[in-house]
Amino acid sequence: MKPTNPNASDGMWNPLLPELPERSRLYSLAPIGLGTGEIESVTSYISRLAIAHTVSTWTLLSREIGPKLFDSNPILRSRLGELVATTGSSLNGENDTSRKAVCILASLTCRTDLRHLTMAFCRGYVSSRFLVGVKQIWCPQCLAEWKAQSLPIYWPLLWQIMAVKVCPKHGIPFEKCCPVCKCSFFPVSAHTRPGYCPRCYQWLGLHDGRGSGTGAIDSIEREHAVCLSDFLRDGQRAMGMGRMEKSVFPENVELLLQSFFQGNVAALARFMKVHRSTIIGWKNRTQAPTLLLLADLSQKVRVSPEALLCRHLQSADFEVRWEAADRPPRKCFVAPPKVDLEKMRRELEEAASDNGISPASLSQIAARLGCRQTTLQRRFSELVEKVKDRYQKAQALKRQVRAKIFRSAVRSAVIDLHKAGYYPSQHRVKLEVPEFIDMRDPVAYDEWKCALAELGLLGRRSVRAAAA
Ligand SMILES: [Zn+2]
Ligand SMILES: [Zn+2]
């Protein structure tokens, strides 16, 4: 179908007039590094988009992205507050928030390639746990080189991946803290500018070869970083856009197990330095590998992560490096605290059936259980809704009772003063009512005004007050 030509006055297609593409609300800013292992992250894209419009990241998020991302959430500001802090990194990961944010950005910029800026392509292939880091990390040497070559400065997606600790190009460990203010920061903040510290606004790259970024080169870590950089490039092509129906990782693990470990799960678990249940989970398709373990396996059997997930391998494709098994585990993540689901359910049920005047709020229950509110929300959504509903009703009732007390105390003070022949000024009423009543409170103020109006005193002062 021919596109409509807006310049044609009669609505007909005129080949002599230029063809205009669809207008986008925001600039159709092109992402950096598409189709390479150095592809930009979506958090970097958001900050560059804000800079392109000469507004802060906060303004872009609060005016354009936030209202669509959180719908008409009444606590939009606090949700945005979370986004420019701890939860900002999740935008680069594989989750619903990230997918929704990319859709919003795509509709605002009319770009169809923004889905490549997150780890969304891993969906169903790699576990969404331990995928992206919470804090921003960077290679000062890369930043310095880009600046020297007048290339655009940005935060690559690779710098967000938890399993990558060194720069694949320079082999030096990533920096985590600003060399000037010594602070670490999140990928999204109110005033993010790629390459600069959002707290002290100092340049984070090297200055003429001076500064940090001179850590020892770790060949194993570098191998991992290169492997995952390649995975970002090849994985997008192989797994993105639903090209593969499902992962062939379970079949490849089974082949590895039978060909090199005589079907002994414990032997493969020892080789990989994981629990046996992990290998069984991989085989049964009940558990997807984390990116870290996938990179580890890839290095130990000399097969790329993308091939392990997407290609039906033969036993000749594996080149098992037995010496790699003797290496101490590269790094271990601290597992999240074990959750006692039964205790959680009990506490929530008790709170939901509490008919007292002060039922516990969700935050109080979460603090008692030592877990997050989001954990409770995810696992017991129905019970949590009941708890919230009960708490909100109790709060509304409390507000009503409080308003009644305020109104009755203010009214009787106004009438008593009037009867005594004094003008019931705000100051005099304040001295008469109990101390906990603040006359600046909207309810108390409103009642004072109403009482004055009923007594016909609005705008007039009693004779005695004037004489005094
Ligand atoms: Zn580098
Ligand atoms: Zn700083």
C-alpha cells in the first residue's frame, strides 16, 4: 500500500511531492552498536534521548515514560523514585517492566530496533536471575578512547551484565566507584550522562593515560568477557525475534553427560562445581542456566554459549578441558535468603482477617518477616490485596474519627469564646482546643471558618476584642 502523502491537498497520492515518513513524538535517535557485542543498553539510550531533548533523565521519565509504564498509578512519583535507584537496572534485563519500557520508547521514537538494547532475547533460554547488575560499571580506557576519537559516549549493554567483570577489549577490571567522589551509582538516575558521574559530574574516563583502570589483566575473566560479548552479538541473531522455538540446551547437556561422563550426573556436577539438582534441572527443562554458568560451561567444553543453546551438537563438537575443572570456582553469588512460605501465608491470613481498628500494613508485615513487599505481592497476590484493602479501610475510618474530633473541639471552642464576648480568632481557638489539634490542619481550619460564618463573624471583630 502506498503511504499517504500529507502534502497532497486533495488527499490523492502525488509522485512529485516528497514522501514523508511517519512523525514520532520524540527524536528517532539511533541506538549505538546495533548488531555488535558493544550494543548500547536501554538505560544509556534513555539518558541520551533525554540529553538530545535538553531535558534531565528525570523529566523524560516523569513526563513521557513513567505515566505509561506505571499506568495511572497514584504513587507514580515513588515508583519513579525506585526506577532512578535500585530498580533502574532491571530495564536492561529480561522482565515485563523492561519489555513494557521498550514498547513505550519504540512508540515515542517510531523505532523498531530498540528491543535489541535489553537481554530480552534470552527469554526462555537463559535464567532471568543474575542477568544484569544493579550498579553501573565502566571501562575508563574505553571511555577515554571514544572521547579521543570523538565517538559518542554511551554505556554498552555488556557493562550491565553481572557475569562480566573485565573489559573484553582491554582486559582491565571495570570501575565501580567514581574516582573523585568515591561513590557508586545506578544505571538510571535523575541526571544521568553517559561517561560522567551523576553525583559530582566528573569525567569517568582516563585523563591522558592518568588515573585508575590499571588493574592486572585476568586472562580467564577476559575470556569470559569476550565470550559474553560474542553472545550479545550472535545470541540476538540466533534467539531474538522468536527464530528458535525452544532451547536445545537440555539435549546438549544430555549428550555431554553421556559422551564424557558415562551418564554420571554427580561427575558432571563436580566438573561444573554446581549441585546435582542443577544438572537434573537443566536436563529436565525445569531450570534454565544462568548466564554465568552458561559462560563457565562454554569455556570448559569450548563451545560458544549461543551454540549450546541453539545448535544440535555432536559429541565431536565438545572439547572438554579437564584442567578447567580444577580451577577454584570463579565467583559465587550469595543466594537470596530462604523464604518460609508457610509463615508468610499465616501472617498474611492473620492480617487479612484482623477486624481490629489498627490492622498491620503490608510494610509492617514484610519487616516482621524480613522480606520485601514485592516478594509477598508476587507469591500471595490475593491475600496481599485483602491486607491492603483492610488497612486502607481502617485508615479511612481513622481519618473520619479524627475529623469528627477536630470539628467538635474547634466548634465548641469557637462558641464558648463567642459566648464569653471574645472574638474567636484562630489564635484564641488554638489556646482552647487540645494540643494535638493543629489549626493549620485543613479540617480544623475549615470547621473554624464554618463556625465563624454561622455566627456571622466572618470579616468582623467583636467590640471587646477591638477595645482590648
Ligand atoms: Zn575497555
Ligand atoms: Zn563522582
